[in-house]
Amino acid sequence: MGKSQPHYTKEFKQQAVQLFKTSGKTKTQIARYLGIYDSALNKWCKEFDEQGKEAFPGKGYQTSIEEEMKRLKRENDILRQERDILKKAMSIFAQPQP
């Protein structure tokens, strides 16, 4: 069996990047200290520089805009269902009573 890839939290990645930026040490030194590959730290630094606080979105790889879009679509679906139920109820109540 192969080794599973370790999962690091968003906070860990941000702290690793901040440690590199503030310590004055090389990426290799920081990576060894943290017990990670220097290529991982290199990737995290690049992603943090490009995306800032939006970096490392977690599982699903969604940015805040994508999360908001997903939430709005879900809300829109619920509203459509409610509207359809109300239309059916109106047609039932609009029928003449015997």
C-alpha cells in the first residue's frame, strides 16, 4: 500500500508562509523545521502571494465567491419550490366549491 498524502489545515499553511516571510530563513530550513517538503512550502507561498486570504480554500477548492454562488443557487431552488407549491395551492382554492 502506498502512503496517503498528508492533509494540512488552512491555518497551518498560512502560518508556515508567515513564518517564512518573517523569519529570514530559507524555505528549505522552514520546511525541515515543520517536517514538510520544501516544494509544498514553495507552492503555498506562491498560492498565498497570488490569492491572499482567499488561498487554501479547503475541501472542494471553493473560493468565497464560489461558496456564495452555491449558497444562492440552493436558496433559489428552495424559492422556486415554494413558488410552485403556492401556484398549486392557488389553483386548488380557485376552483368553485360545490
